[in-house]
Amino acid sequence: MKPILHPRLVNDVFGDPGLQVNFLYEKRALLFDLGDISAIPNSVLLKVSDVFVSHTHIDHFIGFDHLLRIVFGRGKTLRLYGPENFIANVEGKLAGFTWNLVDKYSQSICLEVVEVREDHLRKARFRAIDKFKRSEESQEPFENGVLLAEPSFTVQTAILEHRVPCLGFSVKEMFHVNVRKDRLDASSFSSGPWLNELKRFIFEGKPDDFMVPVPVNGGKEIKEMALGPLKEDLIFTSPGQKIAYVTDTVYNEENKTRIVNLIAEADVFFCESPFLAEEEERGAERRHLTSRQAGLLAGEAAVKQLRTFHFSPKHKGRESQLQKEAQDAFQEIKNARKDSSPKKNDPHLT
Ligand SMILES: [Zn+2]
Ligand SMILES: [Zn+2]
């Protein structure tokens, strides 16, 4: 299976937290947190469609200006999601600049800002052409934590506690569409971008008689073919990928339940761990996780892989200890689960 979602931490483990998720074959990226994003090439920033901000502490939001600088003058809509007070935070950022010449630009960026509350979403728009004045405010019901639902993937959130509300996120591909390479090679069909179109039609749930233009004979001709038989012949589906991102939160019962539900069975779980296992008290006080707590969460949620980040600068030189403590706790829970799961050949169970 060729993964579609390609996650990567923006900075090293001591740098400002942030995750970019690139889509294979698509000119699109998602961004989680807006700290120092100067390491992301402009070509990637221009592909960002949606930005998910956990909270607006400076190490998670100072990159807003940088992103705006890059996308300004582009005629696109950029969606930004954040916790309580987020619309006012964005408005405050925008109010810090002078916008008297914006109407001279032929293209005008629009920021669509979504603020997550426990039971509803608040929305507002800020258009460059209107000198970024707040407009089109609205309110929508908020169900099942779903922030963004597209045919091929969804983004979910959970409101966590960090003395201020802080959002955790997960991205889930609905299912994975695979092409049977052997059948493609044996057919007269050419490979190429049409296969992505084919996948898109499947995600969009197009009917079996929907006609698909298929390049044949090395792309020299185009043949119209019905989606149903193409699917049957060339495609099989498998479970989709899931990526989760949690940062700046405290280890308590309520948060634990919310996090484990959000990140359950993720392929990769990116989790903060500023503090060492022995610093539990400090973590609780500052509303952050320790390495061990990150590992326990990963284990309880049965994720496949755990990647820790957002290490306290105080621990420079001890990154391997922080990593090891997290992985050890993760493994501990995995082993305990293995021991307690029913064994296939256990005679007592037959
Ligand atoms: Zn932070
Ligand atoms: Zn914070």
C-alpha cells in the first residue's frame, strides 16, 4: 500500500511544535500549529489549504504572520481552525498591519476562521479586499468532533485542557484505494494521472455507469469506460491511514479519555513530551505531558507508531532518554495487552 498522507514534523524535537501533512499526487497540504514555520519551503506553504492550531501560545501561533506573508496576494481561501477565542486572536494579528493598498492586488486571499467550542463552531471570514474586516459571522452545530469532512478524509478534534482549551487532532483517510498493478500492466490502459481521477470518482461515490476517460495504447487514444467494470478489474480497497497530533496538555482522567478516543489505532501518533518521566509533578503544574505519559496514551489507544516532540530546552542532550522513556511505556502497555489477549491454542478456550 502506497500511503497517501505524508506527515512530517516541521522542526526538530526542541524547536517550535508543528506538523505538516502532504498528500501524495495532490497539490495540497495540511498544517498543524503555526509556530516557527520558516523551515517549510514556500512551495509547500502555498499548497496549504487548512491550518489547525492547537492553541495560541506564542510557540504555536507566531508563524501566522509568515504564512500570511507567503499566501497574501493569492486568490484562494485558507481555512484556519482553533480553540475558544481564536477568531479574536486572528483578528488581533490582522489588526497589527496596515492594509490601505490591498485593493490594488488583482487576487485577494480570504481567511475562513473556525473557532471550536464544546457544542458549536463559530465562523468568520476576513478578506484582504475588505482590509481584513471581520465578516459573515455564523454559528454551526458541532458533532462527533468532526471539523473537516471530505470524500477521501476527515479531520477530527478533541478539546483538551492546558489551563486554556487546547485542541488535539486526527486525520483519517476514509479507506485506501489500491490499483492492481499486475492487471493494469496486462491491460491496454496507460498508467498516469487518470488513476488519481479514478480514485477520486470512487471516493465521491460516483455510480457504476459513470463514464471515465481512460488513456489507452500509450496515451495515444482515450476510451470512455464505465466506472463499475473498471473498479472491479483494477481496484481493491484497504483500511485508510490515520495520523494523530496532540500537544500541550495535562495527564488527567478526562483528558486521557478524550485523547485515547481521538487517536485510537492511529498509524502514527505525534505527541508532545516536554518532561522526563520523573517530572510528573512539574508536568501537572505546567499542564504538559511527560515522556512516560505520552507512551501510556499511545499504548492505551493501540496506535502503531509513537513519535514524541516539543522537548523542553532544559533537556538538551537528553533527547534519547526522553524518547526511550516514551517508547518503553508504550511497549509496556503493548506487552500487557498481548499477555491478556486470548491465545489461539489455549485449551481452556476451546
Ligand atoms: Zn507549546
Ligand atoms: Zn502551550
